[in-house]
Amino acid sequence: MSYKQNIFLALTIFIAIGFSACEDAIDLDLGAPTEQLVIDAVINQTADTQYIYVSKSMAYLKNGNYQSYQLDSIGIFDTATKAYFPFQYKGNGVYYFVPPAANTFQIGHTYQLLAADNGQVYFSQSELNQPVNIDSFTYKYQEQGPFGGTKGYYVTLWAKDNVGVGDHYWFRVYRNDSLQSKPTDFVIAEDNSINPDGRGDGDLFIVPIRENLSPSPYKIGDKVRVDVHSITPELYYYLNLINTQLNNTGLFAVPSSNIPGNIFCLTNSKTKILGFFGMTGKVSTPEIVIQ
């Protein structure tokens, strides 16, 4: 056997041993999980019923549904008008408030989330930013999607970023009345782009945003609409962290962890809480039916 053949044989054996070693099971001791309160409250200025969701966190490796939780009280306070809006308990960790009219929560005002439970008081604060103006919402048939998708109908949102550097947006797409919530459906923007340089301030949203709201094509008869939320920078970065976790796969994936929110315990600084409170300026496209 030649020298080269000996080297090749040795490398083959080494690689085979290495791959077999990768199959060994490893037991990880993650320690006892710490149960934490979770409050998710994203509120807009429309006349739609507004919801707050309260639950308890669960261990990372535990299967099943989150445990719902009932607080003593929860509501939102307008720092400008001094009005307090209590949310009523519906059950299963869900609280609701029915605005008497659109703009009950007013653009430009600052709002505070106040929750009480077993002597503890939880607090957060958020501004309500101006919603964006939508010009039109169109669709067309394409043999190939704008970003490599299969043939079908694709939608385009024609809208401009609000004038002024530092605006943030969250696009939520509904297909046949169902919110599209896969990682590929997650779209957020800073000004009219995905970069914080501000060079496109006040311009149309760039193509990867306005034409990437339907990663999979629509069929004839499908209904579609898009909700555009004007959000705070804090909510933008929170959603960005969520997007990172949702797409945290592959060889270079990092260990998953709880995403820090913006809700704090006023009565005990050592008490940690998860979730986020954010006011958003919401505007919706007309619902269109693919024909």
C-alpha cells in the first residue's frame, strides 16, 4: 500500500470515529425552573376590543400549554388626561377592554400599564405613535415570486414611511382571516427600510418590505389584508429579539433564553417579570379577495 493510500485510510478511520462520537447522548441538568409572571399587552388606538394576556412561564423542555393566570387588577392610565381604563377578566388569562370609540387611546399620548397582584404592583410605560398612511394595496400573478417563491398571486403594499427619522413599524398579514405567524411572515421596519441609516426617511417602503408580505403565494378566492402598526423603538427591538429566537437554528445557533421585556415590579425590584407593554398606531389595508 502506498504512502498516499495509508494517509487516506487513516483519515477515513478518524472521520468515522469522529462522527460516531457525535451520536453520544448528553444529559443536561438545567436546574429547577423559575416560574415567572408573563404579561403581553399590545394596545392600539382603534375601536377594536383590546386584549391583555397573562400567564406563567414554563420550563424550556416542558411540553404543553402555558398556565393562564388571574391578577387582582390590570388597566391602562393616560398620563395626559388622567383617565384610567380598567380591563375586565374574561377567563383563561385574558383581559379585555371595549373602547367606546376610535381614538379613545390618543395619538401622541403616553400611557402606563398598572397591574396589581398579591400586594405587588407592576408597571410599564409606552407612547402611542402616529400610524402610517396607506396609498393602496395591490396584487398580481407571477410565474416566480419576487424572492424565489413559486407561481401564484403576490401582494404589494404601497405606503410611505412617516416623515422624521426614527419611526418603527410592524406588519401583520391576515390570510383568510387568519394571522400569518410563521417566522417567514415576520416583518418589521425602521423608517422605510430595515437599516437605521435614515436615508429613506419619508419614502416608499423598500421592495423587500412592501413585496415580501406574502412569502407563499395566494390562490384565487383567498382573502388578504395587512395591519401596519407604528411602534416604539423599544417594541421594535423586542420584536427583533423574538425574530432572532424564531430563526435560531443551524450550526451556529446560540442557546435560547428569556427575552427581557419592559415591565417591572415597583414594590420589589428583585421580582422579575416577562412580557411587554406597547401602544401602537394601527392602520389596516382594505380586505381584498384574489380574483
